Amino acid sequence: MRGTFFWNGDGLMPDESNRELMNAWQRGDESAAAVLFHRYQRRLFALIRSRMARKLARRVDPEDVLMSAYRSFFVAARKDRMVVNADDDLWPLLLTFAMRKLGRANRQHTADRRSVDQEDHANSNWATFPDTAEPEAEDVAVVSEELEHLLTRLDETAREVMVRTLQGDDVAKIASVLGINERTVRRALERIREAMPVGDKQPWLRVRPSQLRSVRPPTALAGTVKYEQYLLQQFVGAGAFSKVYRAVHRATSEQVAIKFLRKECWSDARATKAMISEFDILKLLRHPNILRMHDWGVTRRGGLFLVTEFISGVSLSTWQSQQQQSPADVVAITLQVAEAISAAHEVGVLHCDLKPSNVMLRHDGRIILCDFGLARHAVDPEEVPRGGTAGFLCPEQISDSFGPITVKSDVYGLGALLYCLLTGRAPMSGRDLPETMGNVLSAAMPAAPSQLCACSSLELDAIVLRCLAKAPDQRFGSAREFAAALAVRK
């Protein structure tokens, strides 16, 4: 989940975790196995079917491959050979079993019939899209997510070979460009096939998003705009729950940003509700330092998206990493963020997720506050699930014992943002998510910024540490009060 998460007030996730279900099944509860089966069955079946060659599909039922994969998985689990990942996701394990079964079925039905060189390459592209002028949002998202997962499993040489192959280079050209022999290239290609095996004679990546199950968002509305009105041009960036692309409106040629909910979140009521809430909140806000929201919509297969202004610039996290920034620049930028937060508070909106990656710096020097996905109305602070990035959270975002979420929660966020811009790190950290959250609640105050970098001062230290007080009543009373204190000390 990349350090970002959702939870409700009672604990992490309202449903039984995969780990809990596995333990229950191993104790003899067969109903737990049924839950695990249905949790991934549709997604796994769609993927198996999409990666079966036409000839193989005429001989092998994809449901047989699915059931065989599950049988092997549960046999291994019964022998205690399965370890649930730290993120509690069984998908990588089940995908591995399914792809091995599919590869074995393919080899059994194609053995000794023809060589790889004789295979018809007309239908063996690295990635196959439906026959449309441009791939739809789901096509881009599904393929890119599959590539991301695959890249993390490959060594450096295999990654280079994969990228060159996707660009259309043959073995000889890849060997020449990378300065390796052709045998090394072929071995790298074999490692790629093994990483996502679908048979020796079929491409390792054959994604047909049109075959995936459509999941409608939990709303009767159809959005304010249709996806077909836009043309995607470039991938911009991604977060835990969304991906952003630069696009243009086909009729007006206006350049916009389109934020798509990640495919795995389409059926998550909390994620879809948060995205629709982000649209409603941003439509309320009109300020030069706040991202302008245009529209929202749903693609034909149920993928939610937002349309916003396109910001030509970099995030503060990128800006900060480029070089050592002066205290004056850091203070000037933080004051702009404080102005944006003050404007949001004036109409009763709390941001609740302040961090460098959620603030854009335009090329003209103006900052734009973005990502209101966890924002809420001050009069109803529980209308969206709590969440955020652990090291930047204030205590009341984790535990009700510190009081309700208020404007002072964003004051803490402003202090956390300033702390990070000065020191290059979040105020709180830990070896893992639970330890970081525990430190937010109980650890001593973080080290003063001046102890970690020469760019801070005792006056800045005092402002930052006051914002980061665990008790809300010890912080500045508002974002404007924080800005006033910061302005006279800059």
C-alpha cells in the first residue's frame, strides 16, 4: 500500500484478513476457505481466460485451470508452506499457482508440434489491446500495473531486455545496445517468461481488460462528463489508490489532468466514496493555491475518474530532492500552503493529508495544493474513513482519545510539511506501519529541525514543534495564526 492506508475507527479493515482466514481454515473452518476462494475467484478467472491462446482455449477449460490452481494452493497451505505477505494480499501467490498451471497445460497441448520460431507472431504482441484508436483508461491502468509488478521481480538485465523488447527491438539489436551477447538476451527473456509464465509459445503479457468484470461505483449517478470526451496523452504519476494522466478535451483542446481510481479499488466502497467526496469538496474551493476541479465520470466498465486542471511543475517532494533549498524558499512555499489551508477552513473543509507529494510547485513559483481524497467537512469529520501517510499523521487521526479531527489537525499537518521540507524526513518514523503509528501516539517529540540540518533556526524550531504538539490545544489555533507566526520569523 506504499505507506498509505484506510481504516475505520474500530481497527484496521472491517473484514477478516486473509491471514485470519488462513488460520481459521487450518484449524478446520471450511467456511474460511470458501471466503478466500470467492475473494479472488472472479479476478483470477478473468486473468486466466485473458491469457489463454485461442487454440489452447478450445482444448482447456479456464475454470479447470482455476480449480487446479486453488487445489494446489490449499494443499500447500495445509502443509504450512504458504506465508501471507505483509500487506495481507494473496494475489501474488494465487497468480503464481495459476500461471504455472496454465503454462503446464499449454506445454502439454503444444509439445513437439511446432517450434517457437514457427509461431504466428501476428497475434503475439507483448501487450494486446482491443481494436480501438486509443486504449481506454482500464487498458492503460491494467497493463501498466501488470508491468509494474513484473518489473519488481526481474533483475537489472532482464528489466533492460524487457523495456527494449516492448520498444520493438529484436534480440540482435538488444544485444548490441546493451553490450551483451545474444545468448544472454535469450536467457533474460526466459527469466521474464518464468516470472509470469503463460507457456513457451505465448507472450508473457496478454491482458484484455475488456474481459474483466465491470464493477459499478456505489452511486446511482453517472458523473458529469463522459470519458470518451478526452484523449489520454501521458502518464504523470501514481499513488496508492489512483493514477494520473495528462489529457486533452477532444472538442476544446483544453489540457487537463485525469485521475483514475486504480483497478483493484473499483469494488472498494470506501475508495469510490472518497473519490466522489474529493470532487464535491474541490468544487466548493476557489483559490489560486488550490487545484481546480472540473468534472468526474465513470468509464464504461466502471472505473471512476476525476478531471482537474493540469499543473505544469513538480511536487514539493521532487523539488526538495533536487537540491538543498534555502530556509527563505521553504518558508515562502509553506506560507502559500497555509493560505490554501486557511481558504479551505473558511468554507469548512479539512485537508487531513498534508505532505510534500500532495503539493505541486508550478514553474512560475505558485504552489497548488492537491489530493483532497481524505479531506472532509469540518461539521461532519467522519464522512470519509480515516487515513493518510503514517509519518505525517497527527495523533487524533489515529486515536479518538486525542479528541476530534479539527482545523488544528491541519495545523499539525502544516508543521509536519515544514519539518519535512527542512529536514528531508517525516516527523515520525518506525520500522513498520504499526511502530510508526505507535510513535505518533506515544513517542517523544521529534528532534528539532536544527539538530538535523543547518538550514533551520531556533525560531523555526519553535514554530514547527508547536505545530507537532500531541495535544491539539498546545498547537496554533488556526492556519492563519501559524502563518502569522511564520511570516514574522522568515
